[in-house]
Amino acid sequence: MACQYRASDMGEVQRVLQNVWYLVGREDPRRVVHAIKVGLALTLVSFLYIFEPLFDGFGQNAMWAVMTVVVVLEFTAGATLCKGLNRGFGTLCAGSLAFIIEVVAEKPGQTFLAFFVGSSVFIIGFGATYLRFFSKIKRNYDYGVVVFLLTFNLISVSSIREDDVVLLARDRLFTIAIGCGICLFMSLVFFPNWSGEDLHNYTVSKLEGLATSIEACVSLYFDDQEKDGNIVDVKATNEMISKGYQLVLDSKSSDENLAKFASWEPRHSRYRKYPWQQYVKLGTALRHFGYTAVSLHGCLESEIQTTPSIKGLFRGPCIEVATEVCKVFLDLASSLRVHRRCSHDSDNLHQALHDLNSAIHSQPRLFLNSKSNHSADKHAHINNCNEVRDQPVLRPSLSKIAMLSLEFSEALPFAAFAALLVEMAARLELVIEEVEELGRQASFKEFDEDLVSIEVRQNETKESVKNRDLYSHQVTPAVE
């Protein structure tokens, strides 16, 4: 019986480990590597406690090295550099200032020292906290100011009871420097993950996601239930549509954080100033476009739907517009992936819009069919064509008011759908402008169709790993 229990427990553990690997490691193997790096870094700093000579030198202050590794070592090199340098510089400034205050207040006596330290704590606390409200300080150096404030208070207050505040400040500075050094080594040398690359690949993924979302949305709207000989799963298609634009709408915080940390990374120093903030602007333009994709998806879920016969009249032009929009997005993504300027031809998109406009103008009655002439038009249509018009689809749960509103125009729901397609084409120009500006600022190579095709194929395997859940690696908010 005991053996059976042990076998059952081992099987359960194995299933848990398999699920963990599938949900985390398989999705992005870099997470496993990062976990290994954190474990190695913690092992190295623990030697300050394990080895007797090191412990005799630093004592309990060795704990600051452990806290530094836990707080500073982040997933990307840029985040580690940002937090490590902020922590080191903040500690150095705080230790120096606390030492100066202790030297000035030491000679007059213990009473004056207590009063002077208390006043200094208030003034420094007020000034450092007020600095954190400045946008530039908040964006780039907030962590350093917090560490400065924490370290200054600990050293200053300890100086009242400690005999040698210089030794205290030195030991804490050295242990923090050791922790930061180990973190920087692990982050920059041992399989580094660059925030700049993550931001770049994340932007490419958003462009491709929007293209996939729009294509699937238009296909599903026109009831294209069979594609390439396979039956389309409506539920899976809806999930794919949502995932495409949701990736864009949720990207604001990730774009800003990745751009901030990328600016700390040294590997792009061959440029005078790499335009990471232009990626943020491009992300804003994509979110502006993404709102239209959400509205387009909403047309599929609307309570009132246009009849299939009316959809059939405009199916071709609408799919053509959507196809051209998707082509532009994929062209932008391919060029951006290989750091080359995009060369897109908008003539086909303009022609598709013209065809859609012509198709709508060729059916004026559908959009001007009011309640007063609805019966007469329907009667004439039956007499002349001997054909009965399809009735709009209406769910039974709707009220009589909604039923009456259908008599205004059977094509009204489609008009909203078509208007969103045209709006997409207009907002697409904003995305193109931001991509072109990024290429100009980053000095991308000139467009060469053959070279782009070769480079895209060479990068397919590499990007299959990098275009994962890049935005999920957030910076920990701890300060010590």
C-alpha cells in the first residue's frame, strides 16, 4: 500500500512539473535560464555568510548583498542596469552625506548630534520625496532616490548608537557593490536578454497580430465558414481575433518600461541615440488603430445583423479592403523585423476603397429605405422581380422598439461595418508614418525586396522564440 501511495505521489509530482514546463518554460525557455541565473547569483552572495573570513569582514552587513541580488536582478539587462546603477549611486550618495553630517555634529556633543541628525532626516526626507514628483526623476531615477532615502536614514540614525559610522557605511556600500556586480555579470554576460530586442520583437508581433485579427474578423463576418478546405471553428476564431487586438491595447505599460530600460543598455551605443521612444509612439498609433479593430469585432456580436443577401452584395469589396490593410501591416512587420525601411504601394488599397464606395453607391435604396416607403418599395420589388427580400436577423429577446427600428434600413448594421473598414484605412496612414519615422531615426537600411525576403526567412526560427509573452516580464516593485 505504501508503495502504491509513493507511486501515486510521484505521478502527481511529474504531472505538476510537466504542466509548469508547458505553461512557463516551453512558452519562453529564457524564463528557465533567468531562474538559473537568479539561483546562481544567490548562491554566490551566500558565500559572504558561508565562508568565515568573508563573514568576519562584513558581518551582518552581508545581508545587504543578498537583498541587492533579490531586488536588482531582473529579466532583462536594461532593467538590471537601471536598478543596479540606481541602487549603487543612491547608496554612495546616502553614505557620503550621512558621513559628512556625522563628522559635523560629532564634536559639539551627543545632544547636538541627536538634534542635528533629527533635523537632517526631516530635511533630506522632505527634499528627496519632493524630487520624486518630477517626471524625469520619477521615470528614470525613482528607485535610486528611494534607496538613497532608505540608506541615509538607516546610517544616520545608526550613527547615534554606533561608534564607527564610517565602518558601517563602508561595509554596506561594499556588500551592495558586490551584489550589484554579481547581478550585472549574470545579466550582461550570462545569456543576456535585451530590453531593446524585446521591444522591437514585441512591436513586430503587434503588427502581425492586428493583421491576423482583421483578416479573421472580416472572414467571419461574411460567414466564410470554410477556408482552405477546413471548417472554421467560430469560437477559436473569435479568440484569435480578441488575442490579436488585445495584445495591442494592453501594451502601453510594457512599451514604456521596455523603452526606458532599453535606453540603459550599452549594446546600442553604436548609435548616437537610438530612438526607443519612437517605438512608444508607434505603439500609441497601433492602439489608436486597435480601437477600430475592437469595434469591427463588435459588429460580429451585434444583436441586429444584416441579412446574408445584403452582405453578399458587398462581400468582395469589403474582403479586398481588409486584405490590402493586412498586406500593409505584414509588409511593415517584415521590414521592421529586419531593420529595413518599408516600401509599400497604397494604390491597391485606394482601388479597393474605390470599389467599395462604388458598390455602396450602386445600391442607394438599401441605405435610404425609410419606414414610409418601405412597404411600397417591397411591393414593387415583388411585382417586378418576383423575389421576396430576406428579413433581417433579430434575436427573440429584443423589444418591439428594436423591431420597429429595423424598418428604417436593413443595411444599417452593414453600413457601420463598412464605415469601420474605411476608418481603418484612414488610421493605417498614421501607423505607416510612425514606422517610416522610426526607420529614419534608427537609420534603417534602404528597402531591397530580395534582401528583405532572404533576411525574413533567416529570422523565422529565431523570432519563433522571441515573439512570445514579452510584455509579461514586469519589473518587481520592491525597494530593498
